[in-house]
Amino acid sequence: MEGLKVIELSTYVAVPKAARMMADWGAEVIKVEPPGGEAWRWMGRVWGLPAAENNNPLFHSENANKKSLSLDLKKEAGREAFLKLLERADIFMTNTRSKALEKLGLDYETLSLKFPKLIYAHFSGFGDEGPEKNRPGFDVAAFWARSGALIEWGALESSPNRPHPGFGDGTVASALLSGILASLYKRTQTGKGDKIRASLLGTALWYNSTGILMGQPAYGHQYPKSKFNQPTPFSNLYQTKDKDWIMISAPDYENRKDGLFDLVGLSGLKDNPKYATLEACRQNGNMREIVEILIHAFAKTDTKIILDGLEKMDIVYEKLANPAELYTDPQAWANGYLHELKLENGDTVVLPTNPIKFNNMDPPEFNLGPQLGAD
């Protein structure tokens, strides 16, 4: 993307991460912030992370390889300077709410007249239309809670979990970026810019198409589901003797059951007609019965035995990773998905890298996110 100029007027994660990906690929990304800086510069303190000028890993993760300009857009001189930036820009991207953009004269209708080739990417919590268009929205609310995921993925026997902040934002960033890239291609054909709209709610619903289908009355599913009411006994979570949780996904129950029963010391169940087929498991309370048996069997078996056995059977599985394990994942390091970054104060921290790799482009440098107004 070398030769493209991107102006980013945004906060937090979704838009900054999309801009970060473009910066990694060679675009010149200028992040415009108010005089006090955007909220993500100090947000680390909320979660017990450092947020000093010379030690701010949370900010660097979303803002590496960018330039920074500090402008007061509430003042005429600041707005004039911003418009000068847009004169030479290819892309303008923002998560500023529509009312504020209109007040500043930075709405699409105004800017498209001045800069017809400009690609204008606007991101919101709940979309640009409807009664909730002006609501604020973080990903924990507008993405995770509103999309049904937290109820759908929870168990009837436990309360819903609160996800780490920024996870949903990051997924939305990729969707937003795809729209920007499509508009760039369109501009090569037409010479005209466009407006791209993306939101936390819209993207979450797109990703959760299965949940939307299964929640409709015609299909008879109720949520949250019980851990004793799963698609198959071996598409479930079980805890081992070592207190690790194992996710197994074996939808072909009849073909897999004998090997899995052997693995956890339940060979005697292989010929039991109550568990011979998936249809049999779903009758007369048999599903609850077999899941309870499996819970006790897994709890008596070492993690390594289970993992080795699942690997030999070529079954989809994974041990649930603790966040304390993520930064040392050997598979992630082997593929260049993680990077050790040296901060200004000399500390080192491990951060994820751009997940998209190109054969004909060397891995991008990871330059620290800019100090406020550095450029």
C-alpha cells in the first residue's frame, strides 16, 4: 500500500487496528488526536497495564507504524489544518459519532463535495440509521452482548462471562478494512471515492449467522443451553485430572465413539445400545447420562493422555489456553504471529503481529506507536 495516505481520526481499537494493518503494508497513516491524546493512550491503567509515555504496550499494539498529529478540531485553525491533510489523502477513517462530525463539518456529504476521490470510512456502535444510531458502543456491549454470543456460548449452569475488551473490535477491524480495499479497487475503475459504513452490531451479526438461525422459533433451540444438552457427547468441554479444560469437536459421533470411550477408560460402553448412535443418545435422558459419565471419566484421566490420544485419532480438539500461556505459544512463534518489542524505557513485551502474510513482502517492521503530536 506504499503511496497511499490515510488520515485516522479515531479512538480505542476497531478503526486504529484497521489503520495499523494498512500502515504495516506500507501506507502512510497519520493519526490525528486532540491535544490531550485519545483514550487508548491511558486505558491500560484501567486493566493494570503500564500507560506511561515511555512504556505503553497497549497503545503500541493498535498504533504501531503510524505518525501522530495533535489538532484541536474545535478551533478554526485546527479544522483548517485537518482539511489540508485531506486534500492529499486517499482514505479518511473515523469512529467519531455522526452528530459531532456534522458539527465539525467533517460529515461525508460535506467532504465528498470538496474531495470527490476521498474514501470515507465511518465506524459506529449500532449503525448509521435507526433509533440507536447515536448511542456509544464498546465491543463488550454492542458486539458481544447484543449479538447473542455471550448467552449462546454460556452454559445454563453458570453465569455469562465478560470477554476481554478489544477482541470484538479487532474482528470488526478486518471487516472494515475489507470494505476500504474494495473501495480502493472501485476507485481505480471510476475515479470516485465512496463512503464505507461498518458497525459493531452489524459485524457481530454477520459473524454469528449460525446463532441467528438457531435462535429462530422454527428450529426449536433454547438458550442458554445446558452442558448436558450438546449436539453430541463429544462436542463438549471436559475437565481433566490436571484441572485443564479440553474442547472436543467430534460431530461424527458414531465413527468416533469407540476410540474416545477407550481413551477415557469407558470401553464397556461401546456396545451399550443407549449410546450406540447419536439418535439413541438423544432419547430418554441418555444424553445427560452419558455426559455425566464422561465428566467423571475425564476427571480421572491425565491431560497428556487425552491430548496424545486425540492427536492420534486426528480429532479436532484444543486445551483451553490461559492468557498467561499465550505469549509463549510455540506454534504462534513458528509462524511469526508474535513479536518481542522493546519499549522506550528498555522493557520488553510480546505483542501480536499482523496475521496476514505475503510471499513477496518482508515482514513489516514494528515501529513503536508515535508519541502524541510527534509528527
